[in-house]
Amino acid sequence: MTERVLVVAPHPDDETLGCGGTLLRMKDSGAQLGWLIVTRISEEQGFTPQRVQSRDVEIDKVKDLVGFSEVFHLAMPTRQLDVMPMAELIEQFAAVFRDFKPEHVFLPHRSDVHSDHRVVFDAGAACAKWFRYPTVRRLLSYETLSETDFCLDTRSPFQPNCFVDITAYLERKLEIVAAYESEIGEFPFPRSIAALRALAAVRGAAAGFMAAEAFMLLRERQ
């Protein structure tokens, strides 16, 4: 039976930075991939029409490169999720969960420095209750360079307990990341090809692989 996987991304690029290799691996194993993009840039927020258009082009390109079967756009204003009513956000998440019926869900880490990531985690976690969303069997949080690694909350750091071998998928992941031209910089910028390759090696070394992605397994129902 085809497994259904939903990755929740506060912003386009979070999904590839955090679990791009894992998504490619699951796709090759026959999984059906869904992509929930929570925010959207707009001219009203000061972005140029050219930038808004180029971001849409990037999203379409990444959709094809990863092989997402469905993409859900909530189009919330970026950098403003923390002032939105949580009940409204949860209801929009819930509609996606009811529609796509995911079994595996990937969320950003709760203690990421970006407020959008924290709000998205809380809304996603609210949609993981088995008695309301019974299809969800596995919930994991991923790490995002420049957000997770800048967390200063020593009470709840990212502590991975699940590692996925992406040795065969690392180069494809890096090619997909490069599609986000405006987000990728030169090392030592955190969102750089060199930094992503180094993180994959470090996570791989922790688990006996040449390259890996790390997650926190939050809940699993067998």
C-alpha cells in the first residue's frame, strides 16, 4: 500500500533543507508526497513583482524535482504568523490533513529561532491527535540550517534520535536546494551547499552512513 508523506514547510526551501534527501528516498520507495507551504511573499509586504514571480517559479521547479503529487498553499504572510489567531491557522492545517490523510508528517523544530517555525510546529502538532486524524502514524521534526542551529533556548535544543541514510540522494538534494537561487549563499553562510554537505557528513558519522539527515521522532504508532 502506498504510504502518504506530508512535509510542512513554513517557507519554501525549509522542506528541502530539512528533509530533501529523505523525501527523495521515500519517493523512490513508492511513497506519495504532499507539500504544505504555509507562507507566501507578496508585493504588499515589500517584495518586488519580479521576486514574487521568481519564487513561484522556484516552487514549481522544486515540485517537479522532488516529485510532490500535491502542493497545498496557505499563502499566509511571511514573518507574521505569530500575530495570527492560532485557531484559524490550525483549522487551515486541519483541512489539509483531512484532505491528504498523511501517515508520515515532517514538521520544523519547535525551538527554531524563526517565529514562523515555532507557530507552524504548534499548528502541526495540533493535527497529530490520533482520535481526530487517525491516519497519522509517525511524526518527526527536522532541522533547518540558519534556524535550528541559531536556537538559544538551552531547554529544548534539537536532539536527533532518528537518522536516515541519504548517501545515494545527497547530490540530488543539493541540486534541488540550488533551485532556490535567492536563498543560497556562499560558505560560511548557513544555507550554502558546503554547509549542507558538511551537516550531512556529521549526521552520517553519528549513524554510520556517508551522509544522513537527522530528525527528532516525536510520536510513532505501529
